[in-house]
Amino acid sequence: MAQPATRARIDPRLRKRADSLADAMPPLLVEAERVAQTVSQGVHGRRRVGEGESFWQFRRYQPGDPATSIDWRQSAKRVPTYVRQNEWEAAQAVWLWRDGSESMDFQSHLASASKLRRATLLTLALASLLLRGGEKIAFLGLDHPPGSSRALLEDYALALEKGLVEDHHSLPPPANLPRFAQVVLIGDFLTPLDEVSRFLRSFSAVGVAGHLMQIMDPAEHRLPYQGRVIFQGPENEGEVLIGRTEGIYEEYGVRVDRRRDDLRDIARSAGWTHTVHHTDQPAQAALLALYQAIAGSGR
């Protein structure tokens, strides 16, 4: 795995953004825990029958069950015969990453948070929710092995404060993940689609499954502007002047929808899932969608 960046290697603009995000990090972590707590009350963990060493439950013997599964001590206490079931144990961790590139700083008047803040909130909340369920987590761009301790979440939040996570590009840094690991990527994915496709194919080729959550400001989904507007690229792409913005509504909407559909198709072709979250919508709904996607693929 790539080594974490140090402050000395970080661009001054990125350092300034990291400092501004650090001011909001303590309440953001608290908010993430609150969101995770809310969602955890309405979901079930990923516990299920399977190969493992941890006992889960007894159930009545059914025709076809192997005799070796019968728990004779438990059966001796009651009339029915009972078999012993162990809990399926996930072999791999869930690896998390959120896009920290400059395009994520965008926040229109229609949204209560920037894309970056919402993506950070969801990443922290998902990590908290997974830990509550007994899962192991790890973070792409942070040189820490997978673990199930809350200290890992706090270390990640601290690393975000200090700008020590490699997240300033639109896709994660290269990483050698174990086969059958799961990955969750949260960002706007404005990078060229062929780059996204190559990245996902490189993971799927080694059996790594994953989930893309595309973060969009409502103003990016449908232009809320009228008249003469100058649009500036957030990552030095230059600017363009539109003399009558309402005249491009239809074409713009078609292109946005096409890109969303193309990104969804790229994810599906790699065996990944894809969801879209708008920053004017509650974070709880997006968190629940991610958690259910992870639980579904784990089955």
C-alpha cells in the first residue's frame, strides 16, 4: 500500500483546505456518530449462518442435517433434537475512501453542506456503523492495517485534520488489497470515465468488490441559475461565460443524466454497485443505502 503523505509534500492549497476542514472536524465526528446511531437502530448486522468458530444459535434438527452438527448435550435437555450453528465470519475488512479533491469543495445555495463535508460525514458514519456491527475497517490512503477498534476511526479523523490522508485526487492511490475485500468509494467522480473504468477493473480482476457513492450538489444536477453566468472550473480547468443559462437547461440535464448512467454501467460491469446522493438530502438515507449494499454483497 502507498505510504501516507506528509505535510511537507502537500500543496499549499491542499494544506489550507485541510486546515479549514480541521476546524470543523470535532463536531463532524460527533455528528457522524449521531447519524450512525440513528441508522443502527433500523438495521440488522451482517450475522448469518456459515463457517466460523463463534457459536450463534441452536435450531431444531431437520432431515438432511449431518449428524456431526447435532448438539447432543442440548438435545438431551429437551425432546426435540437440536443442531448447533456457528456464525459466518467475514474474512476481509471493508476499505473506505472519500474524495478530497478540490471539486468536492463546491456548495451551492441549495445545499446545507459542501460535497467534501458530506462525503467526510458519510465516511466517518459508515466506519462507525460497521464497527458497531463488529466489522473490521480500513482506510485507503492511510497506512493502518484493518481493525475493529474505535481508535482506528479516531486516528483517521485526526489524519484528515492534519492532511495526512492521500485523498487529494479524484481516485484513491494504488493499493494491494486481499482477495474478496470490499471497498467503498465516496466522491463526485468527475474524473474521466475511462480512468474510473480502468481503476474498477483493476480491483475486480483480483476479486475485490465495491460500492460507489456519487456525491452531487443539487445545483450540479439541475442548473438553478438564470441569465449571464460565468462558470469556473474548481481544478484549474478555466472558465466559460454563458450568456443565457436557461437556454442550456435541457442539454445540460441530458448530459448529467448520461454521465450518471455511464458511471452506473461502469460500476455494474465491474461487479460493483452505484448510488447517487444529493447534498440537500438527509445523510441518514445515504448511509443506510451504503450499509445495505455492503450487507447484500457480503451474503
